[in-house]
Amino acid sequence: ILNVEQSPQSLHVQEGDSTNFTCSFPSSNFYALHWYRWETAKSPEALFVMTLNGDEKKKGRISATLNTKEGYSYLYIKGSQPEDSATYLCAFDYGGSQGNLIFGKGTKLSVKP
Amino acid sequence: NAGVTQTPKFQVLKTGQSMTLQCAQDMNHNSMYWYRQDPGMGLRLIYYSASEGTTDKGEVPNGYNVSRLNKREFSLRLESAAPSQTSVYFCASREDRGRIYGYTFGSGTRLTVV
């Protein structure tokens, strides 16, 4: 069974703090690693899709890195704002023929003003 | 607006009742998926469809059926609802080319079975 682990489960930070969290995934059969942002009462939205070892992606204050050899990815948020409060999901694409993803349980971020 | 449309947003069923969750996308995606979200668990795949007329079971298919009658629509049916099917259901679709794109999710259906 393919397993995707995210840590921490939840995180509370003050506005302006920088933060990061981890996604661990199987290092074999790697095809891609996805990050999604999921705000309460909304649907998850894709942030990044990363495919190459050493990949770094950036969108505004949010960035992500990928290490496929050791099976982890970090998501960084620089200078957190209250609007960054959300659950951040990572998902592993193992290259299955139908393109389905294996999701982690998410890291819930709360940013206090 | 382009995207994935799911209906209904909320539903309460009695045990044993049946219902169909509807999902439609207007992005010309081939691949469509149904996931369920339960507290303390990651999104789990129920069924998926690579193209019109084809469907395959995911991780938790028991108690569900699906139908992909055309490219746009992928419906999920509960024939005899059980309390264990109380969950939030998400439909998603995906651009296939190179699989470098993420999923586009619908807004979810919160289902309670009493």
C-alpha cells in the first residue's frame, strides 16, 4: 500500500512568521508530487506539480522543493498572512495508468493576525 | 466559468435510500475521479474514469456505482446508503497531457446518512 505522510498535522503561527511543512512519499515508482491548498468550505486548488528531483517551484510567498531519492518535499510559506490559513495537501502520482493520486492527510495552517 | 460542477452541495439520506451525485466538467478533460474525505484521513479514491465509457475501481469502491455516459459527466450512485457513507465527496478532473497538471476539484457534496 502506497503511503503519503504529512507533518505536522497542524500548525499555528503568527502573522509575519515563515513556516514550512513536510510531505514524505515512496521513493520508488515516482512520477510526480502535487501540492494543493484547501481553504475551509472551498475545494482544493492546485499549487504545484513537481516532477524532477531537485525541482523548486514558487508562487508568490509560497515555494516547494522536491527530493525524489529520499522521498520528501517541503512547502515553505514566507511571511505568513491570515489569508494563508488553509489545509495544505500533498499527493503522490506513482505513474498508474489512470493518473490517480495518493493524498496525504494534510497540514492545517492557522495564521493569527 | 470553466471548472467542475458538483450537485448537490448538501444531502441528508436515511439508511437504505439511494441517490446520485452529479459531476460535470467543461474543460474537455478525459480523466475524472470521485474521492471521499473523512475526518483524520486523506482523500480516498472511490472510482475513476479515463475516458467516456470506461470506469475503474479505486481504493474504497464498495457500496458505490459510477457512470461515465459522456466526456463531460461522471456520476456517483449510492444504491442503498449506509451511515458509513457519511462523508464529503469530491469530484475532480485532470488534463492528461504529460500529467503535469493538477486536479481541478468540484466544490464537494456533504452527505449525511442517518
